[in-house]
Amino acid sequence: MEKITLPKGTKDIGDPEIFIWYHVENIVRQEATHYHYIELRTPLFEHTELFARGVGEETDIVQKEMYTFLDKGGRSVTLRPEGTAPVMRSYLEQSFHIHNPRMKYFYMGPMFRYERPQAGRMRQFHQFGFEAIGFQSPAADAEIILLADRIYKKIGLKNIRLEINSLGCRKCKPQYLETLKNYLRNQAAQFCKNCSNRIETKPLRVLDCKNESCQNILHNESFPIIQNFLCDECRTHQNHLIGILESAQIHPVINPYLVRGLDYYIKTTFEMKTEELGAQNAIGGGGRYDNLSDALGVKGIPGVGFAAGMERIILLLQKQSESKAFFQKPFIYLSPLDQQGENVLLKLSIVLDEKSIPFYLDFSDKSLKYHFKNAQRMDASFIIIAGENEHQTKTYTLKNLLSGEQKVVSQKTLIGDLLEAYQNVKNT
Ligand code: HAM
């Protein structure tokens, strides 16, 4: 029989890469705690209508990329392609807009989009995200961007560019869309089929097209940029946001072509980008979505948030840092050479656990040479050997694999010696 392989666009995440994931996840959780964004775990699947209405019927996500199926009861459900619509669904379902309208949420977990897989683009990928619901102030947009920036820096990422734009609001966007449509109509024949189909229905989507010849038509001096159409309220909102960011030493680049692929945004949109990952250069993005609640049946609940792609962050971190830096260190390799050694070291492992000292216990069906090689391969800091000699003399052999220093320690002093040696290595 043939072996069964992974579905396309998915991945097993294990040793050693999983340690980088722990590093990222720990920082995200720590920052969520500091900023008091409380975790919300929404289901992995939702009613299809949530995304059709929330993300938008005309978006690539809804039109081409959703994992949608009928369940056994004949209901159409969809594996979540993103986290913002589910968070808003939960907020409204629990009527927080009535009794506790200002909520700060965080989430982390798998998302699903049927895209053409390539480096940094998966069909099952992971995001962490933050959503501040119920806040109108541009300072809330600033907090979200500051929080993202803090997380990227603490993770250890370098050379990230922040791009921002404003998509206007109900007052100023319609006039811009008319001007944009006129411009696009005049060039309609030159656009790809997809873009020409979208000129009337979703003109902003044209700005997102990856096709080089479409981009050339758009990057033209006569192209009407939205920045020139913002109303006073939207301009003040953007200026206030940029002012806060600048005072925190964060210097965004305004990109008038940044429209984002989801329909719920108004006013602020932003993306964090890198030059080091090729085409999949966005390692996070977000914006203000004051219209999302309307699409889900409750009028006028403001919100702002962002989400980051964890696979891309990890790819970038692997490029920019030594992967070994994230391994679990130090830890002690316990190497029994016979059955008695196994019993002794199993008991010792309980004491190590109580002292919060990490260990790896191997078993006695291998030679001493194997254990040494394995301990070194695993990057252990110490190895403890328990075999015939050690049982007779009631001692253990403890070797520091970093310095090569080896000593024989008595059963009585073992824990004290280990604690001291462990702390010394941990502090270096
Ligand atoms: P998004 O830009 O669609 O926004 O996704 C956010 C990030 O998820 C992207 O910048 C990218 O790093 C990662 N990502 C997206 N698709 C894939 C994929 N197929 N494979 C790997 N990584 C991917 C949202 O999802 C919005 N919900 C963000 C948001 C939150 N806006 C407001 N609040």
C-alpha cells in the first residue's frame, strides 16, 4: 500500500521548528496579557454566511478561497479563513454592544484558505490577531500598531516596513470610487480580464491586482489617489494616528495603493512588510472596520485590529536568526544503562520536575556510546549515567557536555550538585 501524505498546502510542525513557534507564541501571549487583550477561542468553522457578509461576497477570499461544505444536516459551513468576522460575530451574539461595548480581544490559531501554495502561502496557516471593539479614537488604531510593533521586535524580527493608508469613510469614499471608476473605465481595454470585470462592482480590488501590466497602468502620475479625496474627519483621524506613531519612533510609509483584500475596512488600513520573503511579503495587516457590525446585523459598532501570519514570521526569523537559539535549553539527558538505572532515573526525573529542571529520559536498550551521541545531537547540557558501576558505588557520573567536565557525584549530593550546575549554565 502507498504511504498517505499531507494534503497540499499543509504542514507538520515538529522538532526542531516547534521551538521557534513556542518562542513566538509565548511572546504573543505575554504581550496580550500586558496590554490586557483577552483571548477568545472561536470555532474553526462557522456558518458560511458570516464570511460572505463579513469579509464580502466580492473578495477573493469568499469567491475562490473558502473551504465550504454542507454538513450532514445540509447546512453550509466554512472553515474560518480569518479571525475578525468570528470575533465580531461572538461580540454581537453575546450582546456586548449593549452591556459592555468596549472589548479587547486576542486570538491565535489555524485559518484556512484554498490558495495556490508556495513559500509563505499555505492552505492551512496560523494567525495571531488583536481586535479592539467599541473604540472610535485613532489612539486605538495606534495602540494596535504599537502592539504589533512591540511583538515583532520582541520576537527578534528586523527590517520591517509599516505601510498605512486610509480608505475613507461613508462620506468621502463614494466620491473617490466614482473618480476611480472613471479613471479605470478610460483604461479598461488595457486591464486583465479580472480587473475589467471589477471596474464597476469593486474598483478598489483592481488596485490589489498582482498582474504587472495592471500595476503599470495604476502607477501613473495621473492616477487619482485616495489620499487626495479624504474628508476632514478621515484626514484628522489619519494625521492623529501618524502623530502618535511618530512620537513613539515608528515611521509609517503612506501607500495609497494599500486597499487590503477584505471588504470591511474603512479609514485606517496598514500592513507590515519585509523584503526578505519574496512575493509573500506581508507578515501582518489590519485596519479599522467600523462597517463590519452593520454587515452582521447591528449598526455602528467601531472596531480596529490586526492579524499576523505565523508561518511567515517563522520563515523570516529563521532567515534572520540562528534557529538553535530557540531550542529548549539547558536540559539534562538521563541515561540509564540497565533496568535498575531506569528505575533510579525515573525517580530522579520526578525530583527534577519538582525543581523545574527540564530533562530527557532515554531507556536502557542502547549502549553508552549511543547515549552520548544522542545527548549531543539533542544539544543537552548535561548527561547523567546510571549503570552497573554507579549502582555498586552509589554514585552517578555527571558530565557537562558544554565544558566537557565530568565528575562522579554521590546520590546524597546529586540534587544539590545538579541544581548548582544547572543554574550556572542557565545564567551564562
Ligand atoms: P489578512 O491580510 O488577510 O488579514 O491576513 C493577515 C496575515 O495573515 C497576512 O499578512 C499574512 O501574513 C497571513 N496570511 C494570510 N493568508 C495566508 C496564507 N494563505 N498563508 C500564510 N499566511 C497567510 C486578515 O486576516 C484580517 N482578519 C486582519 C485584521 C484583523 N484586520 C482587522 N483585524
